[in-house]
Amino acid sequence: MSYRIEVCPNNRAGCKDKNCKDAAVKIKKGELRLGTWVEIQEHGSWAWRHWGCVSGEQIQNMQNKIGKGSNGEYRWDALDGWEELEDAPAVQERIKRVINQGFIDPEDFNGVSGFRYASRPGIPLTHIFDK
């Protein structure tokens, strides 16, 4: 599975998290987002989520996908979109912190706190709209 991380360039993409999708919430221009490459009948596209809607399981999948180099650090350049964020060091540090710690920072997370940790599969029940 391929992942892409970027700052949203427009206001068109909808978040694929169930609660956001049901409420037709768009990812706003300038917000950090994670894309998952999806192929259906030989056609592919990115399925986007707000950074705060990323599950612990997705973080663990990213950790496994990019892997660690011989220096013990994650291979950040293996994360699609990383080079395009070089002019945004604060965003890169935010991503590094999340990948290293294995969970979305509490102030960014839109779900139930127990599900933001690596290996937890989703964002059930409570969401940003319930807060």
C-alpha cells in the first residue's frame, strides 16, 4: 500500500474517514493530509484523510512501509511527498514526531484516544463533530 503526505493545495478533497465522509467534510487548503493509493478495476487514485483522522494502524503501516535505515532512523525520503515539504520544516517535524512515537498528537487527533496508537485499526464512535 502506498501513502502520500502533503499540505492540501485546494478545498476539493473529501476526507475518507467515515464520520467526515458522512458529513461531507472537505479537507481545507493548507491542512495536512494523508493519501492512500487505491486501485479499483485498474484505475487508481488517492483516498485522502485529514491528518487528525489517521488511525494508529495506518501509522504502523507507514512505519513498516518506509522502514529504518542502517542509522536506525526512518527513511523519510521513502514517504511520498516528503521532498515537497522541505520548505515546511515544522510540518516535517510534526510528521517525524508522529511516525516515531506511533500516534497522532492529542491536539490533532479527531477520534477516540485509544485508537490513535499504532496497530489500532480505526476511529470509532466519537469524532470531532461530537466534541
